[in-house]
Amino acid sequence: MASPKPITVAQYNGSKPMSQLDQPNTTFIIDKTSGRKMWRYRVRTKQVTYDTNIRPSGNLQQDRAKFAGWNALVRQGIHPNQTLKPSINCDLKQYAEQWMDKYLHDRTGNIKNRQQWRNTFRDYVYPKIGNIPVGQIQTSHIEDCLSDIWKAKHETATRVVGRLHTILDKAINEKIHPGPNPADYRERLKNTFLPINKRTRVKHFPSLHPKYIPELFQHLRTDQSKASLCLQLIILTACRKNEIKSSEWREIYPSDDIDCRVLAIPARRMKMQEVHTVPLTKQMELILAEIGALSESDVFLFPSPQKRDVPISDTVLDKKLKQIQAVTSHFRNQDKESEDRSHWTIHGFRATFRTWAAVGQHSGIEVIETSLAHSLKGMADTYQRGDFIQPRYELMKKWNDYCFSGNDR
């Protein structure tokens, strides 16, 4: 892929360009050895000579602001490196941004996760303590960040603590902060912010009661739209929505371990970041044949109607589900404490399968959990080496037969 043309100061911040001799430029490059994408920032002036490659943050607006700031320093004859060296007087916002620029890309390859880091600091840390020097950050400052969100947004609050702990650890190692780490939850925050039981704070996705699944499939089988076929495959495989709707034809191939084809979902789409192999039953193959008759030449099983190079959107699937719910108003979810028993979700089909398999004792707990791509607990996970491909195939055959049983009546 050809690299874009250099991006000038004028393109970045709208200011008038300096003379051609003094004008910094930024070029988007791809390292031939590692394949990594980089920004190359370069300036050659009588006062300042500067050349560096940095990784994109994933947010073009933030990268533009960074380079605009460097350009402003160059105009004043200030070397950008002088602003990058942390000092005892560096405030938390400046230090955190420098840390994320330098280390965040290696910490997580997920662009969305890198943006979440920056968003949590922008929304919950900088407004409270962003202007306080790193060396002066105390536990009371961390408490200020958490006081409004510990109960209301507990998951976010715990991530804020963990991210502050990581960055302040680096400051301590660089002798910018005297230590100990003020964001250490167990040593300094636990008595102020009591842990909240996960079971009491997690709101599960409402799941359809298993007894309605055969009737649901009767409705779905009368509709051969892409959205309907996608929902059918999600239910039959007991996979998450994104794992199926973003599937590609190349991910389906014959298995070396069992006499059937498999769908190998890559680690990047899996919650546990591990490849998940789904054995394909005759019912799943039937659905795939019907999908192939509509768009076998596409990359994705379920391409978007507007853009064939991207998968179908969540909105299309959610809209289809609402249409089905409108004609199945007597269906009820299996969550007895739910305020609205008529509400059930796509993700909830995984819990529907889990209940059906466990209550009916259709297989062992290890096989059921592996079918859901869950990690096994404790020593079971330590000593388990296989993927239960054959027993999972037998379990999925029983589940698929049950799903289609309403069509056999």
C-alpha cells in the first residue's frame, strides 16, 4: 500500500505554513520489517533538528493535536524532546498522555481499548486531578476520582483504579513520585471503597425460556432473509452475536479431528482471545447452504447490504428480533426476577442453551462450558488439554435437533 503524501502544518491545524525550509512534515509510513504503521514526524531548521517515528494512537484528532503542539514549539525554537522528558513538576495529565503515547500500543493491540483508556482519563481523572504534579498525587486525589462513580459505574471505576495504578507505578520507577502507589486498591482504597459483589451488580441479558425455542425456529424458518439466517446460526452455534455475524467463508473448512466441517472463529473476535472451533451439524450446514445461495461470492457470510466489504450491522439483527417479538408476545424469558418477562435478547440465547443443556443433563459441565467458549475454573482448566470436539459435536446435534423439532410436527 502506498504511503500517503506528507501532511503539513497547514493541513493539521489550519495555520499558515512556515517557509519551505522551516516547515515540519508528517508522513504515514509502514515499517517494512515489522509491518507496523507509524507517523514519521520530521523538521530541519536552523534552531531545531527533530526526526521521530511514533505509532498512531487510533484517534486522528488526537494525533493532529499532538503534532500541532510540536509544530508550535518548533516555531519558538524549542526542541519537542524537552517537553517529552518527564520532570518532578510534570502534571498528571501531561505524564499520563506521554505514558499512553509511548506504552499503550504495546499494552493492547485493540484500538477500541486504547481509546477507552484515554476516554476514562478524560472523563474521570483529568477534571479532578489532571493539573496536579505527578509527584504530589496522594490517595485522597484518587478518592476524588472514584467518589462519584464507584457505585454508579463500578466497572468503569475499577478500570480507572487499575489504569492509574499502572501509570503511577511507572512514575515511581522513574523517581518522579516518591511512592508508595496511591492507587493501590488493597493497601489504600479498600476501606473507603468496599468491593461490590459482582453477582449483585451485573445485569444479565434477558434470555428466552428454552421451551419456546422450537416455536421460535418455526417463525425463523419461514423467513429466508440474511438477518433471519444469521439469528438461526447464532442460536444453533450458541456463539456471541459478533462471532457469527462477522464470520468469513474462509473460516469454514473440513476438520482433521472429526468427520464434519468446522467454523474456526479467530482469537481477535473471541472474548477470551483464543481461537474457538465450532463443529458444524447438518442443521448448521443447511443454514450455510441457504446463506451461500444468497451471497457465496462475498468475503463475509453476512455482508452489509450497503457495503459488501463489511459484515451486517447489529441494527439489522436487532430490528429483525423486534419483528419476531411482535408476533410472539406470549414468549417469556427465564429470568423470574425480570421486570418485563416478555423481553429477551440475542445474547441471551447463550444462556438459553446453557439452561437447556444443564437441566436436561445432555452433557458434562466441561463440554457445555467449552461449547460456550468459557474457560474452565481452577484445576480443571490447568489440566484440561483437549477441546472436547467430538462430545461438543454430539451436544450440538442434540441442541440443533431440539431447535428444529417444531418444524417436524
